[in-house]
Amino acid sequence: MESKKPAEPERWLSLKEISKHIGCSKDTIRNWIKKEAIPYHKVGRLYKFRLSEVDFWIESGASAQADETGGKKQ
């Protein structure tokens, strides 16, 4: 009988890492943060991102609206 390892918790990504993953500038990410468009979490003075949340945001089409509508979450 094989014992399964518990799933590792999802790693938090930095602003630099998420901008590289998406393929846009850190300034674009910061603008989306100001508009509350992109899913993020603030830890002290740092912005942190979960890859699964950002990928879902992109796949849902909400990222395409971030620049057009001001990006506010509805």
C-alpha cells in the first residue's frame, strides 16, 4: 500500500515573479493592483500572488477588461 504525501501548499509569488509569469511589466501589475483588478494579497508592504488565482483571473477573461473598464471587481 502506497502512502501519499500531503499536497504541498501553494507558494506565494512576488510582483517580479508574477509579472514574468504573465509576460507584462511590473508597472502594469501595479496599475492593476491600484484598480483592484488582479487578485493579490498584501503582506506588510509587499504584494503577493497565488498562481492559481491569477491564472483563473486570466482564464475567466477578467484580465482583458482590467485596462478597459478600470478593472474594479464587480
